[in-house]
Amino acid sequence: MGNNIEIIGLGAGDLDQLPVGVYKKLLHSGKPLCLRTKEHPVVADLEKEGLVYTSFDAVYEKHDQFEAVYEEIAQTLLVKAENESVIYAVPGHPLVAERAVQLLLEYGPKKNVDIIIGGGQSFIDAIFTSLKIDPVEGFQLLDGTALQASQLQIEQHIFISQVYDQFIASNVKLTLMEKLPDDYPVTIVTAAGSSQEVIQQVPLYELDRNVTINNLTSVYIPPVQEESILLKNFAKLREIIAVLRGPNGCPWDKEQTHESLKRYLIEETYEVIEAINNEDIDNLVEELGDVLLQVMLHAQIGEDDGYFSIDDIIEVLSAKMIRRHPHVFGTGKAANADEVVQNWQEIKNQEKGEAAASLLEGVSKAQPNLLRAYEMQKKAAKVGFDWQEITPALEKVKEELDEFIAELDGTDDGLVRAKQEFGDLLFAFVNVARFLKLHPEEALFETNEKFTRRFHYVEKMVQASGRSFAEHTLDQLDLYWDEAKTKGL
């Protein structure tokens, strides 16, 4: 290799914590010294001893994104190393929360520059000591500049580094609030282990308010103990379902099977649809939870029987979503929703391998039959088994209606045939709805709702009259019905 970049750490605190080897390299190596930032307690002390350096503080002012800052630092150092070896000093330890170092490790070999990792004390040791925490209990170290709620394991100790300023502190606060109450206690630790150490405990909502924050600041979030907070965690839900089906669980839950739960999944699904139709968001949240409960119960039964678990379900679903969305996760193209559906079907057919015995095999018999008729007609239409305009479809409805009426001759055999013709009539009407891009299930739902509203009005008027339904003629009840129509019900 040619020249090198040696990366050393300035430690987490003041000069007393600096290793002797690092101290000597900073002052006596004879190599150019570059600091990621001069805002560090060690630097002020070493300046008194003649420390000569250049810093990258100005680079932070040039860019809106931290990734661009680290990229420029790495590239600048690599250019310097073309002519001579250099020392690059960072706060803490070179391999802890230093993105530019990771870039140098990636780019160095390609540029024929040897990247050497020197010593340095991480702030992690100091912060464990300051807060008197045993790391064996489990902890997370996260980057405050790129924090996501999905990363948070709130049952563990959480340390968030690189909380440089109030802007980052605000983003960290908002992210934590997705998992934690606004007043959850958090601890702000600055210059841990040094003579300038400051430890402040504040409620979460004050994290970015009136608090001294700099490049030596970290935020500590203690493990959550309160069960009410943990209820948002998927792991907690999984634990609850396991307990319900465990030895000391609920007798009803323990005796359920895939077969016994079938009807509940159907019921809960329809209740979700009702909440959507009612535009009731609170109820939708509850009903979606009930559907998720069914999934979790089936998953737990699978785990109890040793066949599969919720992890297997999630893995299969995740793989399918990536595989069937090449226009998002790969190099595929889809200009609109129709192309997405077409691509999905083609990928699905490839996955199945052999062609299905019938195009209709994909239509589940478990669906309500109005929906099943709609889906079968769609499948047949895709291969050209369909009228090209609506007129023949309407004629088919008239034909089926005539045939239905013709079978109403009052005989038992006629009634059997009428049932068949009635089915044909419904099927023909579904075809008309499909031509008009009307969903038959939604249309019938709206009619049912309309009937419900108007019949409620009839009931109200019957009650107001002081007479029972039996004491009303059909004509009188029809008048109430007509009144409901004129009122727009």
C-alpha cells in the first residue's frame, strides 16, 4: 500500500482520559492532523501545548444532509493521502458512530490508501459509568441523525448518539414520541466522564427545549417497565397471545383450532368493511385489531403444533411483496395501476409453475356468491369470453327474467326450475354491473342501507301513530315509505 490515513479517537471527555499513545500522535507524529471537529474539550487543552491542526467544522455549514458532510470529509482526506500520510482525529472512538470512518474503510483500498484504526476511548464506557448501567442487561446504540421508530427496542437501554443540536434533538424527540408518552423521563448526557460532564433528566417533550446540546451530547432512554406503554409493541401482542394459549391461559383460546376460527375471521372482516363504510376511524382501528387477532391466533396454533409461526407468515408475505413489485424493489416498470395488476398476475403465474387447469381456479368458493360471480366473469373476460358492449348483456337480463317468470306456474317442479332461473338472472345482472364498472356487492350494500333507513322511518311513524303494524294496511305503510323517500332517506 502507499500512504495511509491513521484514525485516532479523542475520547469522550477531557485530557485526563486521553491515552498516552494518542496524546503522542496528536503532538509529535510529524504528520498533518485533521480533526472532524475542534469542538472537543481535549482540543482546547492541546492547543496550549502547541497542537497544530485543520478541522472540518466549516464542512458542516456547507451541507443540509449529514451524509454529504461525511462524504466530503472522506474524499478530502483521500486526496490529502495521495501525497502524504495523515492523521484524522474524531471524538470518542474511531469505530463508534463515525460515518466518515466507515466511508474511508470502504474507499481506501480502492484508492490504494491504507486505513489504520488507532486508539481512543468510546463515550459508551464513560456513559455506562456515569449512569451506573450494566450493558449485559441489553442496550441499543442508535444514530440521532438517522433515527427511525422501527429501530427502537423500548424494553432495553437505549443510547442515542450524535445529537449535535436542537434540530436533531427535535427529530429525536418526535421519533421517540411514536413509541413513548410525551412525559417519559429521558436523560441528556454531555461530556460523560469528564470534568465538564453534565447529566440532566427531563420529560421527553422538553428534550429540545432550553437544554445545552453539542457534539458531545447523547440521550439515554431507560427501559420501559409500564405494561400500558408496551401495549404498542408487536412483541407484547405476541406474548399475550402465547399466554392466552399457554398452560395457564384461557380455556376458550386453548381449545380453538384453524377450523373453529374460520367463522370469526369472516365475521371480523365484515365488521372492518362496515367501519369503512361508516367512515368510523376509531371503530376501524378496533376492528382491524380484531382481524389481526385472528391472524395471531392462527399463527400461535401453528407454532403450538410445530408447523409455522408468525415469523414464517411475515417472511412469506415480505418476500412476496418484494417479488411481485419489481417496479418498486427491482428494475421492472409499471406506468399505472393496470400495469401493476398485469405484472402481478404474470409473476403469480410464473410462481405457480404449471398452468392452472382452469382460469377460474383462482376464484375462491369461500367468497359470498355475488362476489364470486363478479370475479369469475372478470377472469373469463380477460381471455375474450365477454360481450364487447352492454346491449347484449342487457338483452340477456331480459331473457333470464322472462324465463324466470315462465317457471312461476305454481308447481313444485316449476319452483325448482325458477330457483335455477333466478340464479341465472342474478348472474346476468352482475354482468351488467361489471360493464358499467359498478361493483355489485357495493351496490347491494347501498340498497340495503337505504332500505334500513326508510324502514326505520316507517317504524318510527307506526310508533307515533299509537297503532301496531298489524293495525296498518299495506297502503298506509307505503305512504310512510313514500314520505321517507321524499325526505331523502
